[in-house]
Amino acid sequence: MSSAPATVQTDVAKNPRDARRASLGSYLGATLEFYDFVIYSTASAIVFPAVFFSGIDPALGVVLSYVTLAAGYVARPIGAIVFGHFGDRLGRRQMLVVTMIIMGIASIGIGLIPGSASIGGFAAVLLVTLRVVQGFAVGGEWAGASLMSIEHAQAKKRGFAGAVVQSGGPSGAVLATLTFALVSLMPQDVLIAWGWRIPFLASAVLVIVAILVRLGVKESPEFAATERSEGTARVPLLSTFSQNGLSVLLVVLTALSPFFLQSVTSTFGLQYAIGHGNAQAPALWMLTISNALTIFATLFFAVLSDRFGRVRMMVIGFIVTGVLVWAAFGLLSQANLGAVLLAFIILQPIGNAMITGPLAAYMADLFPVRNRFTGVGVSYQLAATIAAGFAPLVATGLVGAAGGATYLLTGLVSLLAVIGIGAVLASPRIRVR
């Protein structure tokens, strides 16, 4: 599937300047989304057990902290349904401004919550509540952002346009890990007391810039053309599952492997490396370097997918990931920063970027414009909830069941890669209608 299915909407007149602005606005939104995710997931592994779950067994505190991380993912499919409905009925642009405002308020709010030492168990309640609100907004953010970029782009550049949004993931991760690496230089008592709040409050800058850019972006030309020629779906969720249910299934199966591995790398993988003798701050720097490389790798593999086909590129990515993940976790168990960096590079810019670079365009190709926001959003967030939301808990459980070894965890990653190969190879047989 090297290009979109033959639909008239991909051939509507498009302005390159509008396309660039749409991509920038979408990129900033994706950057904020992943910045929020990584600072939360990093804090959940390093800080939240002491701040919000003090007074209990530290191991249980880590597990409860990961549960709050999962709570945000549970809200994502609901957000995808709500924002997808209005995004397919009213347009992409309005929804993207709303999701950005909600995401920003939730992230800043998390940075202002008093700890359990001040307000007891209510602190954890507030944390979960804001995490759920954040997840609800994120549920509509990624689909709308990727579609605005893709639907403004020329047919031969859809892979790259989608990857611009995907590159917001590692960009946000770089900002987040860089910020946390800096605040981690603080004395531990200062970090626990207030230093951890800085990354959350700093997200206000990204929110303001992203909103200003998005207010200047025109509506998707493909949506506008479809609205004029076909009208909009009355209930996009129903038409998505009744007419494109197989597409939903294939997208979910495709995305399980990269989403699981992304979440495991930035949470459990980091904690695993620290637990095997690597200092916290230098380990974060290694993850930051890897994320920076992933930005360029994502764009590079997307360009290759525009030229050689998305299916071919993604299959290669699944094979590389399924095989090399065994070596990567072996390297993470070494008290050696060079080995840790190499492990993160294997997990992110080498294997995962081959999959995630073409992923946005691959997903958009499988749904018609009239319910694409809903189809892409619900599929993406179902996969994210299943794979990424519970990944740290699953990884912790599998390693615990294996007596500290990682063969059960790496075996699961390889299995998910095999499932992804099957889904991607089946996708060209889907007839979009």
C-alpha cells in the first residue's frame, strides 16, 4: 500500500503554504501530547510513589503509580469517540483547538496538585482525575492532528506528512527527558518537594504556541470536499464499525507492537536500566539521545515508505523489532551507559521508527474521509490503551514471573511483531468504501 486508495478526495486542490502550517500545528500538538506522556510516565516511575503514595510499601507505590498512568489510557477511546464524532461532523480544525486547551489545563493542573503529605489520599484522587481528563483530550488529539497534516498534503507526500506528526512523539520525549534530566540534578529532597512540578508547568509554553498556530490553519481540504459532495456521516461511530470494522481490527493489531514497546522503553526500560547499576540522570540522557535520533529516523523511514511502499517498510520494522529486542534488553541489564544507549537506539530509532514513520498514513489509507477521524482515532486509542497503557504493569509482572529475567517480556514483544506483520500484509486487501 504505497499510496492512498483511489478516492477523489485525495485529488482536491491543496495549497502548499496551508499544508506547511497544518503540519506545524499538528507537530506542535503531537509534541505536547508526548511531552505530557513522557513527563508523567517518568514521574510515575521516579517521583509519584513518594509524592502521592507515601507511607506504603515502595514497590506497591510504584504499581499504584503505574495504575494512574493506565487510567489516562482508559479515557482515550472515549475521547476518540466524542472528538471523532464532531471531527467528522463539523471538521477537524475546531476539535484540535479544543483538545489542545483541555490537554494544557490538565497537565498544568497535575503540576499544582499538593502531595499526600498535605492532603492525604485526596492527592491521588486529584491525580487520577486530571490524568483521566488529559487522556480524554489526547483521545481526540492524535487523530485530528495527523489527519490535518495528511489531508492537506499531496498524495505522494502523505507518508511524510503523517510522519511529521509522528515525529512529535520523539520530539516531545526529548523535551521531557531533557527537562527531567535537568531537574533530576536537584537534591532528591528538593526534587520530591517541588522540582518535579517544573516540567508539568512548563507545558504552558507549548500550549500557547500550538493554539496560536492552529487558529491560523484552514480546514482540511479533503474534509471540505467530502462535505460538499457526500455530506457527513450522521453517526460516524456506527458507520465506522458497520462499514470499516475490519480496518479497525487491522489498525489495532498493527499498532500493538510499536505502542507497547514505546511505553515499555520510556517507563520500565528506563527503570530497569537504573535498577541494574546505571545512575538516574545519565540514563535519562541516554534516553534523550535516542529520542532525538528517533525524530530524524521517523521522517527518514516515512520518506522511504512514500517511495517504496508502507507495507514493505513496516514489515521490515516488525522483523527488526521482533529480533533485536532480545539483544536490547540484554544491554539494558548492563551497568554501562554505552550499552544502555545502544539498547535505546535499537528499541526506538532502528526498529520502532520503521513502523511508526509510515503508521499515520497507513491508518488514514484504511478509512474513507467521512468517518476517518473516528476510524483512525478509535483504532489508534484502542491500541494505545491495550498496549501502551498497561505496558509498564505487564512488563513488571512478566519480569517478576520470570524471576527477574526478561525472556517473557521480550517474547511478548516478538509475538506482537508477528501479529503486526500479519495485519500489515492483510491491509492491501481492504476495500475502502
